[in-house]
Amino acid sequence: MPGVGGTGNLGIGTTTPATKLTVQTLNGNYGISHTDGSIIMATYIGNGFGWIGTRSNHPLAFFSNNSASPQMTLLANGNVGVGTTTPATKFTIRTPNNSDGFSHETDGGIILKDVVGGISAAMGTYSNHIFRLVANSVAVINIEPSGSVGVGISGAVNKLQVGSMGATGFNGNDIAIGNGTHATGFSQSNAAATFVSTTDIVFLPRGNGHGRIGINTNTPRAPLDVSDYTTVAKDPSATGFYGYLNFAGVTGTSAAPTTIGNVSIYSSGRVYADEFDAFSDGRIKDIAGISNTVKDLEIINSLHITDYTMKDKVKYGAKPYKKVIAQEVEKVYPQVISKHTDFIPNVYQLTYKIEKKNNGYLLSFPNKHNISNTAKKLRVLLSGTEAMQEVEIVAIPSDTQVIITAPDIKSDKVFVYGEEVDDFRTVDYEGLTTLNISATQELSRLLKEQEKNNEMQNKKIAAMEAAMELLKNNAVIPSVAGK
């Protein structure tokens, strides 16, 4: 029953209306209803909610400031539109071009917005704060106010950074990848693309250790195939030659280095080329004088040419060679010998047993392994793999056993190539060639001297023959008495 209180409030279904118009119904009933005979708008209380909407199959529109068109629309299918009466998705916002859509602001001053305009759409923070994309409550991608993007990391210092750089100091790269200890970075400038890393860089094209890399060619014919050439001029921007900056002068210790010179390319096989050019300009050399050809000939005569085959029969077969031995050359001409770290085939056999131990894997051989007591590494080939790998030596229990550290070995056999040595010798054959030139010049000088002596001897012989002939022609034959 309608009720009117002393306050002038009107109640429907109640005698104590608390507001100007109060409609009270049982739970699960409609209250106010507004209709034009077709569209029905009503209020409803039930299921723990207060409801307002349409009872007929029509949209529900919201407006303000006496707007002539709906500013928010709820369609009969549940789609909500702001600025549009035909939302195609559950929530659609339509704005004028180059204007904000939704905005989420906090008391702390963080502002999140979306903007659509021109041919682009933008979404992010419009305050000096990080924009994060979250999955399973974890920030997967972090976009810094500076524009740097971090994947799995906050506070990225590279344009695109995956992981932590740790203490590497890598920053300012276009792309950087880190694992918290080591990092790799890539940068592109107008001069060059730069690829840097705190570790060795290993390329495994095809993923099996037998791929090929081509430089200026789409059809590499070898593990490294370099095509084309260029004229190399002085690079005026080259800086950072720390070795020269630390140079102590011609009287200092660094004027006589004891290590091998810098190596640009190291090849375990043949290198094919049309020509080999070596730096030889006199302007880069402190010339001491012309080589002593007599001594050079003595050195050549002291060298021994040796017949041999290679111990690595798998790689080289039984092909015979006729060359020098570095240790022999070193005795008489050490300046053409260099030493570096490499592996020698002193084991070169298969294991017959592999046992898992607490400190590694125990390898047993049918024959003596010949591993020295000072060896620290071995080069091995695991069954089922195609590339040699290096492993650490833990212990050498006997002359037929060795314990190594290695990833989980699941193969039934291991081929051990040999141990690493730090005095592996190489020969500068260019140096031997120039030595031979000097010795050949000495032989040429001796030959010319001998030819000159022979010519003088021939002249003397000719003069003696002429004198004898003259004596013969002018000889007086004495008469014989009584004749």
C-alpha cells in the first residue's frame, strides 16, 4: 500500500519510505517498470544483486548531460560499447581519431591508457613508469620509460634485453642476451654490425657440427667459404690497441714477447687459395742487415727431410709425407718454430668399459693410454655424436684407466683421441722458404766462383798447350855423323 510519511516520502509496498520514492517488493521481484508498449525497462532485486536494465529484447543505453545519443550501450547479447551503439566485442570503445580510449590512474600517479589514431594503436603508461605484460602473475615483458624492453627481467639497459646481464657491463646494445653471468650483444651502426660476447662464439650451422658458413656466397663449399675481395685501406677510426699502449719500449721486457703472434685464422685442414700474400713492406720492419748466406747454407745442410705418415689414420689415411719435423728444425733454426696449445693423438683408441663414479666416468682401455701425469684435458668422441669434445681429467688410476668429467654419458663406447699439450709446435714454412733462398744464393755465389776458377784454369791449360806446341814446332833435329 502507498504510504506517505510526515517527510513527504512516498512508499510503494512500505509504510516507512526512507526516500522520496521507495518501492519495496519481495526478493526475486521487479520494482519500477517503464515501457512504451514495446521496450520495457525495469529494476529488479534478487540473487544477492540489485538490477537495472531492459526486460524486452532491446539494448540498454546510458547518457549524461542530456546527450542526444547513447554514451554507453549494453546490447542484448551482453556486448558493451562506449562511444558506439554497435559494439562487436564484449567491450568496445570508439573515440575520435588520435584520442585516448580507457584510462586507469592510481593515487601514486601511475597512468595507463590506450590511444588509437592514424594507422596505429597504442597502449601503455602515460606517466614515468614501467609498462608490464604479465602471465600467471609474473611480469614476462617489462617496457622501461626509456623505451628498453626486458624479457624476463626488469630494469633493461639494452633496447631489447633477454635475461640478466649480471656484472658484464653490457649496455646500450640493440639486442642483448644474458644468463646472469655471461652475455652476448648485437648492435647496428652506420659503419658496421657488431656482435660481442663475454664467452667464445661457436657457430653450429645445421646443428650437427658439419654445417657451412658462407661469406659473400650462398653456396659455401667448406666449413668456411670466403668469396670476393676488397682493397684494405687504413682505418682512421681504429682505437683500443691496448697491447701497444702498454708497450715498454725497445729496452723493456715487452719488446721481446715469448708467446706466439696473433692468429687470424686457425684451420685443422687444408686452405685453398689462388695466392698467398704476406705483409712484407720495409716500412713496417726494423731491418738489421742482409742475411749471412754462408751460415744460412750451413743451417740448410743441418736440416733433415723426413719420410713419415700421420698417426691419425682416420683423418689422413696412410698417405706418405716428405717434410721436416718441428722438433728437429727447432734444434738448428728455432726462430721458425712456434708453440701453442693443442691436442695430440697419443691415446687414439676405443674404451672397452665405461663406469659411472661419484667423481666422473672411469674409462678403461685395452692398451696403455700413454696419457702423461700432467695432462688436464682429453679430446673425445662419444658414440652417437659427430663432433669431438673436450673433457677434464679427474684422475689417472692406472696406465689403462682414466677418470673424466663429462655430461651424462649414455653411449656404450668412447673414442679418446689424446691429451692437450701446451707446447704443440708449428713451423713457419715461409721462414724456411726464405732461408732456402738465402742458402741458394750462397750456392750460386760458390758456383760462380768455381766457374771463374775453372775458366782461369782452362786459360792456363790452353797457354801450356800452346807453349808445348811451339816448342815442338821449333825443335832442332841433330844430324847423325857418317850419314
